[in-house]
Amino acid sequence: MQEKDWMSVFQEEINVPFEGWNFSRLTETGRMQEAPLSWNYASVVRQRMRGIQSLLDMGTGGGELLSKLQPLPSKTFATEGYLPNVEVARANLEPLGVHVISLDGDDELPLPDQSMDLIINRHESYLPSEVYRLLKPEGIFITQQVGGKDNHKLNHLLGAPVPTDYLHWDLTFATNQLKEAGFSILEQKEEEAFTRFYDVGAIIYYLKAIEWQIHDFTIERYADQLVSLHYDLQNAGYVDIPTHRFIIVAQTGRKL
């Protein structure tokens, strides 16, 4: 197949709508598979939900994960900063009694002091002092984060610059920040795993979603590299992209 023909195939992936934080187009067809970590974020959260009355999910995406954590506390809130996701989240979560807050930034969360038993955060930015402000005495903060070494192989394969803004972002840096804000660290783990891709179209769809990975990514700009990668994948069958994750469970220093 000539390059211009591959471009039309690649364009199909660009044109497929992506909403919420939903990669089912890739995962349900097996085109992308994530290697398991030694922990499961949802299971860690469930353990801490027992008996709580208030919960905040920061960066809920389309509410896909939060909706699966039912039954939810009577006071459950979710924030989302990406405007196209807000309506998706409201459609998924408001029937469950969740109040979805459209938010620009994480410096000021529009909720009262010491109003939350549990705050959860999966792959979303946060300000430690603001999270601390919202939590009740002995309140819990659970966050799983994408580390600064994540997905760099994608950049190398396509000859794109590696993002440097978050190279410092790892478990040690994050736990030190939380301790400075007054938190005690109850649990912490950090691992490098991988995501396996079986075709270039899946990589294109993925890069469209994680637009910060290659800031100037377009199929036209990276056409030669994409075609070359396609043939490499045909020969090898798949490519593994190293990932970087860490999880922290922290508790406020306030006493009941």
C-alpha cells in the first residue's frame, strides 16, 4: 500500500470521536493492552470507602470509573477541567446523585473546608494544600499518578522531542510535597510497566487523546515515521511502550 493510502487509513483514527476518558475502542478489541500493576486503583479506593459519608473524585473524565464504585456516599462530588468531558460526566453521574463541577485549574476547589472524608484522584493534577483544606480530620487522599518517564518510547519511535516539564514527577517528589502540606503517608508504590500496541492506528488514536505527549502531533507531520512504524509492527506483531505509575494513600495530620 502506498503512503498516501496509509494516510487515509491513519486519518480514520483521527476522525473517530474521543470523549470522556474511554479507550474501549482499543481495549475491547485488544488493539491496546496495559500490563497490570502490583496494585489496583479501584480496589484501593473501595477499601477506603467503607463507612464514609462524603467523597470527591478529582478529574473524573466522563465519570467512567466513579460510576463503577457504587454504592456511592450520599455526598459525592466530581470535578472535571476538560470542557467536552463535563457534559459526558454529568450524563453518567448526575443520575447517581453525583454533583459534577466544571473546573478550570486545581488551585481553588469550590467546596467548604474540612468537608470531605475521602478525596480520590487518578491521573489528575492537584495542589496538596487545597486537598488538605477540604479533608476532614483524619481524612484520606488517594492518588494514582502518571510519572515523568511515561511513554517516552513513543517520542523516540516517532523522532519527536521528549517532554521535559514533568521529568521530576515521581513518587519521592510527590510524597515530599504531601508531607510538607501536613499529610502522613500511609501507603506508597511506584512501578514501570508497559502498554502493548498491535497496530499504528491504535497508537494514533492514543496520541490523539494524550495530546501532551507529542505537542505537535499530526499524521501529516509524522507520516514517514508512522508508515515506517507500521511496517515494523507488521514484522514484530506488536510494540511495548514503557509506562510509569505511582500510587499514594495519605492522611491529614488533623485529629478527630
